[in-house]
Amino acid sequence: MNTWVKVSRFNLERPANYLLLPWIIPLSFAVGAATAGRRPPHVASGYLLSFFVYFAVQGAQTVSQSLPFGLTLGASRRSFYFGTALLGMALALVSGLVLTALQAIERATGGWGLSIRFFRVPYLLNGPWYATWLTSAVVLFALFIYGMWYGTLYSRWGLLGTLAFLTVGALVVVAAVVADSFEHWHVGSAAGGSFTGLTALGLTGVVAALTVLLLAAGHATIRRAAA
């Protein structure tokens, strides 16, 4: 565990990449939404997606850029992997708390005085503060781990393996969209249940379970990754 902490601190040698850059794009969008002159109420929560996507980018960059140097310093692949995952978890928890605080301020000020909904994402991040914190932290951590696996696959199999990975991911997304469409067509009712009838916390639980699978898959892959 001590080695994992050291790996986390090693990755934080460039703190701006993890603590500053992720907030620049969404806050820029927030300022743009506030000054766009649209009539209230204005739902601008879609812009927050850039913040979540950047977490996946961080995970991929951390593995692809820091793994060779980390191994040179004597860290094992296992220690590097779980130390980096520990960093992702800490960043997700802190970022989720910041998002929760900003959401609370947005509610207290009536949408920053302009009836703007930026940090209140319909369905997903629109409940009690603890639900917002838990859901945002879990989703951010899942995206970070997904990015780590992406970076590991690139280190192991190069461009061809990465393209295959993206193809499989695209097929999963398409399958989810088709399943959701079936639900809207009431096809799922014939099976006696609802596929998409999850609460936000229920969906958070599903994402958490998938994250565990991603962690295991990434660990199995990094053991064969090139240095």
C-alpha cells in the first residue's frame, strides 16, 4: 500500500495536469452559458460532459506517459497500476465533492442568479448532495480506469489493438442504445421487467460493478504491457 501511495505522488509531479486543466474547459463553457444572453431557464449541464471525458484522457495519458519511467524507477507493473488507480480514486472523490459544492451554490443562488442549470444534470446529478457526490465520484473513477485500460492496451498492442478496443466499445454503446430503444418500444415488458428503469443511485451501482471489472481487465493487461 505504501508503494501505491508513492506511485500516486510520483504521478502528481505535474499537479496542474490533474488539478487545474480538468476544470478549464467546463468553467469556460459555464462562463459562455452565462453570457450567451439566452432567456432563462437555460439548461447548460451538457457542457459538463467535457469534465468527465477529460478524466478518461487523464487515465490514458498517465499510463502511456508515466509507465516506462515508473518501471525504470523500480516500481512493478502491479504497483504502478494500483498506485495510479489510487490517484484516480482520490481525484474522483475530491472532484465529486467540488461538483457537489458547486451544485449546492447553484441551487442556493437560483442558477447563479440567471436561472442556469449547469451543475444539475437531469436524472444523473439532480438529487441530494450525497447522491450527487457518490454518483459523480463513481462515474469519474470509472472513466479514469477506462482511460488507464485504453493506455495499457496501446502500450501492449499499439494502434491495431487500440482500434480493436474502440470497436468493441462502440459495439457496447450501440447495444445499450438498442436496448434502450427496445424499452421505449415496450419490448422489455414482455420479459417481465424494465431494463432502463433504474434510479440514479441504481445506475451508480451498475457503474461501480463495471469499474471493478475494468480494474481486473486492466490489471491483467498491464502485466503484459511493454515497458
